[in-house]
Amino acid sequence: MTHGYRRHTSLFLLAVLLGVPAGSLGAVESAQEAPGDKIVVPVKTWHEGRDWRHDPAWQDEEVHLEADLDQDGEDEVVIGYVGYYRPPAERKEGPRMFEIPKKEIPIIENRIFYKIYDKDAGGHWECVRTLTGLERPGEVHAVPLDRGEAPGLLIISPGGETYRDISLYQWREGGYRLLDTLGLSQPFSIGESPVFHIKIPGEQTIVFWDPEKKKMLKRSLHDPDMKIFWQ
């Protein structure tokens, strides 16, 4: 993956080729560790009628991001971690009194949580949205989408050995809305110049956000209009 991001100026060529307003180009926010005295991973997470407990075995893969996602001038904090649910054990009685009842071993479920924290009017951190992922924590990025709009929240959630579920959210109308999703099984890298994009070298294709159609589009790198991504 590409994790290093730099600040770039607007490009006139991009506006000509892709129809994207030049002022829409910005820098991808880099992930930073959330201050420990402000945000901590909850011991329990109530979700879908269950109490999910934090699994510290995945602590080294937990993710943290600080970025101004709602354009209020202050950074929000996103954390990603693994929670597990262990259902209560059940005992089954044997058909005869002298038989030892069998104890069923409960199946433990894992769930990935991505929590978005913001400060309330009193300056206290509160969770404003809980999102879920696949098998283990992945990556979170704040990416530029269009001029004058809030940045997108890109979540890359691993599933299996190679599959990645890619979800793009944005702060709109007082909440975080899902803009588009994409599933990839090939290696890829994330870039920010000339616009936010995902490059798939094996397929020689590019995935980029189209601010007019409001979705991620997939195009061949051999398309003349995509030559701006060849660099």
C-alpha cells in the first residue's frame, strides 16, 4: 500500500481531461495515533443487540486517524479494532439420569468496528457513528473528493488472504453517508495526485472518484484520458 501523502497544488490538465474543478484537489490526510488520554478503545461495544468485547490480541493492528471530516475546524478521531462475542454456554440434559449432561461449546464471533468520535458542545468526546468491517482491522484514510466539500473517509477492510472491501463515506447533512463500495482481490496502491485514486498494476486499471457522477469509476490505464495517472 502507499501510505505517504504530500500536499499538491491544483492542476489545470486534470480539469481538462476529467472535468474535475481544479480547486477540488487537496492533500490526503495522514493517519496519526489518537491521543491516549482522549480516545480509548471501549471494553464493550453494544451492536445489533449484543455486547462485543474488545479483543486485545489484535491490538497491534488497530487503526487510528485524526482528520477534520466535517469541516468544523477541529479534527475528528476514527479508531478501528476487533470485538468478539461469546454467546452463553448451553447445557443439554442426557436421555438418562446417570449420563453427564453435554456442554455445548459456544462459537465465538469476531466483528471489526470503526468508531468515529467528535467533541460535543461541552468539549467531551462522543461516538457519532459506528461502522463495521470484515475479518480484521484494515486502513482508514481521509481523502479529497471535490472543491468545497468535506473529505471522504476511505475504509479498507481485509477479508481472507487477498480480498479487500473498500468503502467511501462522507459527512453530509449532519451524518456520515456511504457514497460507494468496491471489492478488490488484487494488490493495489492509493494515490492522491492528481486526484484520489486506486491503482491496480496487475490489471493496468485505475479507480478514481468522479465528483459529477458521485461514484468511483474504473478505467483502463490505456485509455488516453487516463494518461494523467501514468506518472
